[in-house]
Amino acid sequence: MEEHYLTILKKKCGPENLKKLIAIDNPEVVKFVGEFAEYCNPDSVFVRTDSSRDIGYIRKKTIELKEEMPLSLEGHTAHFDGFYDQGRDKGSTKFFMVKGVEFGSHIHAIDRESGHKDVNELLKNIMYGKEMFVLFLSLGPVNSDFSVCAVQITDSAYVAHSEDILYRPGYEAFKKSRPDMGFFKFVHSAGELDENNASKNVDKRRVYINIAENIVYSMNTQYAGNTMGLKKLALRLAINKADKEGWLAEHMFIMGVSGPGKRRTYFAGAFPSACGKTSTCMVKGETIVGDDISYLRKRHGKIFAANVERGIFGIIKDVNVDDDPLIWDVLNKAGEAIVSNILIKDGDAYWQGDGRQVPDEGINFCGKWTKGKTDEQGNLIPHAHTNARYTIRMKDLKNCDSNLESGKGVQIKGIIYGGRDSHSWPPVFQSFDWEHGVITIASSLESETTAATLGKEGVRKFNLMANLDFLSVPVGKYINNHLNFVKDLDNIPVIFGVNYFIRGENGDYLTGMHDKRVWLKWMELRIHNDIKAIKTPIGCIPYYEDLQKLFNQVLDKEYKKNNYELQFGLRVNSNLEKIERIFEIYHANVIDVPERLFEILGAQRKCLEEAQKKSGDYIKPEQFL
């Protein structure tokens, strides 16, 4: 069989690229590349090594193929996805069903046989007339216990260029590995292109995940979240791999928070979309290791984590000089960066919320754009998409942590879970212990919709550990994995909950945009037992005097007692209602829920009810002293 694929590859690769491919002593690599070179039928195959020459070849191809446009700033380019291809396609993202395994309602699945048939029909000759790019990459620092090797096949130079920015090169790692080394596999094609160089057959857009064989197929799409295999698609494969091997793959940032005496404490954090994840790990004065996906492993009785990526694929909307000065700096100086689905005018890029005057015309994701332009339904087309993105390297940020490429990772001493909650959770609080935090904070995480996105505000969406969309194991098993993860550890991280969206009676937010800097400092001090906390039925909250001091030190701002009481007063009814919602979700929709979940939530409900009988529905912090 290998000889058959070698024959195909000799025709498609040419001598130089074939030599690069067979230098990897892994029959599965030859089979994988050969199989799809035959089936997708590209005109040629380019094999990318870790060399600057190969990386430069792909960058040039993005311009030649008009997949990216050069901008005025040296090294900056712009990419446009199709008008109807502007985000992750959840409806078309499906797992191949695993025989005998019941995942639960959260997983969107397709019968394995039907899925393979669909893939075969759509991929047949899909790359005809194009060049196939083959990339060897590493998830996590290369040659560490975090690293997972991967091969990306794509006919998009934009995807290949983006993955070079976002992920570590892995060709040399493949060459040095054992012939039987397993790896993640990704096959992507943009499919037939229209006059704007965008995927034409978006009705045939598919993202199929086969966890049994660690392979993902995506086709007839260009948006990076659907096409860059090593992003959220790889997270799904990694969660399944971690489940089998006893580690965790999480939708978490990693950041360093400075404390007294030049101490630096590392946190991981998980937040659903629009709940403050990026703004937390990018706060002034602290360092960032990663903004999106982390692998967590146990070593020497402690938990260590590493950033799966080396770059950021971030939402560019509202990035401006005042709110995001560090990202703004990278996007406004020479260096390598890709911006997508923004507006271009005279070689400059404009996006929503950038603080600049919008030009009257330009080029954007709909082609030629002018103010007042509407779509087929008569809706105004904005100058830039709300999900427009930037792709940059982490090391270009001034606050990049020195341990970004450490193969050892960083020791995680705190884990933060943040939701969007207008009525129940305080701005920051600490769980009683690991088990309590996993159940009442992480597994009870919710976010509320905003009027700007859905037209109806305050609709709660359950999203345990901000990872529900990407789970490839049953929810009950996933929770159990977290509960059991620390059983043999000496140094167990402290779990915190945060909520930047608590509102007062008049509907106004009770916390400021920069207050999270204070909450982070309080958490750092609590981890090291430098300050005490007040025990309430839902967890431990700060003393007023500690926050008063921190607001003055960190923000040079007066913190009034009245603000403290409004922010940290226990809203008993809202917390009881939350417990009932979580009970209902787990009773109705989740398979094999750990009994401890109901026990711990039940105990918290009892404590809340007792506090309510004693002190009423709204309890000020000092009443718990």
C-alpha cells in the first residue's frame, strides 16, 4: 500500500518535495498524505519544512493567489472570507458516532458510515487545479510532555500562513520521532472559489471530526475557525486524548500575576465568549503565556500548564489605543500580522470600535463597499464584520511571559472561571476547596446573552468550564476527570469565580472595566495566604479593608464601602434560582453525572436557605463576620 502512495506522490510532489516527505520515517505520514493527494487530486503538493525558505514560499503564495492583500504596514496583510462564511459553523460541525458510546445531547453527531460517504463525495477531486500544502506542526512546546504532533493538509495558502504564525513548526520533531508515532490529522479544502476568491459552495460546508482515528475534515469554507485544524478542532481531539491518558485539555488562558517581593503566580482561566477572557489575561502590569487553549499535566505533585499555541487569533472589534494598547501596538507597527474581514482603504485597515473615522468607501468582506450599502435582505452592511479577526505572534506583545516556550510549562496555582451574570455571583470569590470549585463554579458556569447580539438580553446559556462546545467525551465523565485530577497532588490549585457584569437595582454595572486588575491581585494574595477572607454560603469573599488598599495601590482609586456592599452582598434568591437551573440541566440532559455534584449543590442550597431564614434575601458581607 505504501508503494502505491509513493507512486502517487512522485507525480504530485516532484523530487524536492518527495525527498522532504520521505525523510520522515513514518509510514502513516506517507499513507495519509498519499491518500488525500490521490483523492483530492491537486495539481501539485508542497511539503513545508521548518526552514525559512519554505515558510517564505507560502507567504508569497498568499499574495500570488490573492488570498491575502498587502497593507501599508510592512509585513501586514488582509484576508477576506466569503460573505456567508464569517464564523464557526456549529450546525455543520459533527462527530462521527462511535459505536457503543453514548455522549449525550451536547454532542452533534452523524452516523459514521453516512459521514464517510459525505466526506468522500465532497473531497473527490476538490483540489483539482490547485496546490496542496502539507504542514508539520506541534501543539504545545516542541519535544516536551505537552507536545502533540500534527499534520495539516490544505489547499489554502492563507490557512497555511496563519498556522505558521499560530503554531510551532514540527517537521524536525517528526524526523526525530519513532516510526510508529501517532499524530493528529487535518484535511481542509476551500473548495470551488467564486469571483471574489471565496468558497462558492457554502451550502456544502462541512466540518467532520473522527475521534477514533484522530482526523478532522473541513471543506467548502475559509473562515479560520472552521479551517485551521489545530485551533478548536484539535481541542476536540485533545480532550478525547487527554481523557484516555489522564491529563486535561482546556479552553483556558494562562497568565502570570505579580505579587509582593517580585513574586509571580500563574493562573489558568476559562470564560465563555464575551465574558472577559481576553481582557483579563491582557490586563496592564501582568504577563501572558496564552490566551485561548491550554494543556494541563501533573508533575511532582503539582499541576503545570503550557500554551498549545504561540500566537493569537483574536477578535479585532473594539481593539483601540485606550482599551487594548498592547494589541493596538502590534497592529500598528511593522511586523507579521494578518487581519481578516475588516475594511481596506488606501492600504490601511479599519475595524469596528478602532476609534477612527470610518472611510466612505473601501474593500471589505462583501467586495467593494460604500456607506449605506445593503445586503439582499435590505440590511445595512457594516464596514467591518463584528467577528473580524487579527492573527499575530504572542512574542510580539510587550507583556509576553518569558516562559511561553518553556517545555516544562508553568505551575498553575489558581484557576479562574468567569461568567456573565447580572444577578447572582459577586465580582470575585474563592471556592472552599477543589471539589466545591469544580462543582459549584466550573460545572455551574453560565453566561447571559446581550441585547446587541440576540435582541433579547439576559437569556442564560449553560457552558460548563467554557468548554461545552468542544467536548468529545460525555459531560459526566468530563466532570469526573476534573474531580479525580488532583487526588494524588500535594499542591492543589485554588479555584475562583469572577463576574464583571453584576448589576445594581437600576440596571447599571457595579464594577469598572479596570477593576479586574484588583480582583487578580486579591486572588494572588489569597493563594499565598497573605490575607484572610469572609466565608459565605457560596464561597469566600474579600474583606473591605483589603480591597480598599488594593484599589488605592493598583488603580490609585478610592473604593467606597457602599460599592463594596452592593458588589459583594449575597443575593440569596438569585443564587438559589441558579442552583435549581443547574440541577435541572444535569438531571435532564447529562449522562452519568457524578453523585457528588448533586450532593455538593444540595449542601450549598441548604446553606443558602438557612442564611435566608436568618438574615433575609440580601445579606451584607459584614453579617457573615
